[in-house]
Amino acid sequence: MSALSSRHLMVIQDLTKADILTVLDAARSFKEVNERPLKKLPTLRGRTVVNLFLEPSTRTRTSFELAAKRLSADGINFTASASATTKGESLVDTAQTLDAMGCDMVVIRHAFAGSPQMLARNMRAHIVNGGDGKHQHPTQALLDLFTIRERFGHFEGLKVAIVGDIAHSRVFGSLAPALRLLGAEVTAVAPPTLLPARPALLGAEVSHSLDAGLGGYDVVYMLRIQLERIERAPFPTLREYARLYGIGLERLARLKEGAVIMHPGPVNRGVELSSEAVDAARNLLLYQVNAGVAVRMALMYLLLGGDKDGIAA
């Protein structure tokens, strides 16, 4: 069993290139496990994983829950409505309470950036960032990387467009630097109003036109328009956004041979993707969802030092 270089995963920069490849290699083994009729392993028996989701989530929370169950870990799930934070308890108080219970790992999703770091300062457990505000979502990046490698077999030289709400996207915050680390070329495609104030700090090429490079991209990664995070309307209407930056039948036909579409979900149908694009064979959204369980199993296994024989049980 190969351990990671960090005790926690709070930002994608916690992982080296070798760490990322280690996670992806382990995830391949766990993906095979998830295809068996009996999917449960004894790998983390006796370990306790807490899912502390203080922001709404379906895919990510369920994926972490399944990952823990399939590794035989004891899982405890807290949502915002079930947490004592609704009674005024601070996040530090929550962290210290969980620490006193002796849990081994806490997966946190929170509306405020930096929440995972706050937990790490007040707990002995391994901390995994399940998404913090507009900042980062490193396990989403890992499952996206797994999906890309399974499809193309490599990262070096791949041209990846990440399209849409860059300014509010924690997905971009984790995926773009990881892709660059692994040798891919990343272009952020968005109207100026959906880019940060200093786009040069993204470390990626910037384009305001999806059509300009559409036929040259290997991966077109469509970001969800996060209406809940947008303070002021950054474009005239959703219809106008879809016309300029959405993928429908016409843009589907212009993608290069072998190119794929990705999306972190949930999709705003008719905005980022038309119904035809959601259902197209080259859309890997459901593969990403499936990969998420395997990747999170791999991460738990590596961080918690699971039984090395349990992976093949």
C-alpha cells in the first residue's frame, strides 16, 4: 500500500503528480470491485468516516457514503439541518466534538472557503475537502482525471476547454491546476463577466469564444451555471448564454473525432447542454458519477492506511 505525501486532501496542491497517479491506479482496482455482484470489502473495517455536509449535495455526499460502506467503514452522516450549527454551534466547536468522538476521517462540504483547514487545525482525523465555497473541490478533480485517463490513456498534450462559470467554480479551481501538472493544455472559455477580476492568475489560456477553438479540443468540460452563487446577473438571459456557450446538436457535430463532453452535474438542461447533448454517446457525465465512488474509495484506502490485502478480497 502506497501512502500519500499529505495526511489530508484540502486542495489539489496537497497531492504531487505521483500522488495523483497513485490515486488513479488504486481507483482502477476499486472500479473493478464495484463491477462485482458483491461489492463490499473489509479494507477499512473498524474505521469511522464522518460526512459533514453543511451545504446541499446529492452526488458528492452519496458517493462518499457509498465509498465508505463498500470499504466496511462505519459511516456517520451530518447534514446542515441535522447539525448543531443550526443551534449556533461554531465549526470549531463541531470539529472539537467530532475529535472527542475519535473519528478517523471527516469529509466536509461547506459554503465558506477554508473550512477544511479550520477542521484540520482542531482535529486529529484525516480531513477531505468535499467542496468549500468557490475555492476547491479536489475529489471532483480526481474523478475527472480518472475519467479522462480511462478514455485517452494519457494527459500529455490533451487540449481541454473548461467552459462557463469560471469565477464561481471550485471545480475549475481544482481541475485546471491538476491537468496542467499532468501535461494537458487548459483553456478557460467564458464571457468576461464569468471570469475572475485577474484572469491571468488562472494559469490557463483564456478565450471568450467557444466556437473559435471548438474543433480542436479533446475534452470540452461544461461547468454548471451556479445561479445560487451569482450575486448579479452576468449575462442578459440564460437563453443568450446557451446560444453563445451551450452545446446543442450543431456544436456536437463540430467536435473533433474522439472528443468528449464532461460536466460535474447537475446539468441545467437547455443551458450548458441541450437534451440531445446530455444524452449523446460522447457525454461522459454518468461515467464520471460511477468513477466518483471508485476514486473516493481509493482516497480513503490510501489516507487511512487500509489493509493491503483487503483491496483484492
